[in-house]
Amino acid sequence: MQMQPSSPTLRESVDDLDQRLARIGAGASMLRSLAPQIRHGVPPTALVKATEDLGRDLLLASAQLELVHERAVLELTSLRDTPRSP
């Protein structure tokens, strides 16, 4: 019998999103460092790779953000629906 992998907790999902956003921040830094080279006619080889990586990270971050939002809404709804003790 195979066990189904459990879905990540809200905290784990937030941590994953944080890591992805850090990669996007690093990609932005890379673009800033490449800008002077582009202005001086250096072939944009590094820019191609940087933009491919950044594009992938933006797509993945968008999906992760949606997941975090959905999980947060579910947990909030669950807390509101939980009866309180007197």
C-alpha cells in the first residue's frame, strides 16, 4: 500500500514562497548588474539565461502565492467555523 504524500502546511508553503521571492530578488540584482554591459554593446548571452530563470521564478512564485492565499483563507474560515468554549 502506497502512502499519499501529505500536502505542505501553510507555514511550509509560506517558506517556499519566501525562497522563491528571494530568487526573484537575486534575479533583479543580476539584471541591474547586467544593464551596464548591455549599454556598451556586449552580447546579451548572460541576459538570456537571467531572463529565462527570472521568468520561471515569476511563474512559480505566482502559483505559490495563489496556494498560500488559498490555504490562508481555508485556515481562517476553519478558525471562524470552530465553536468557541464558554
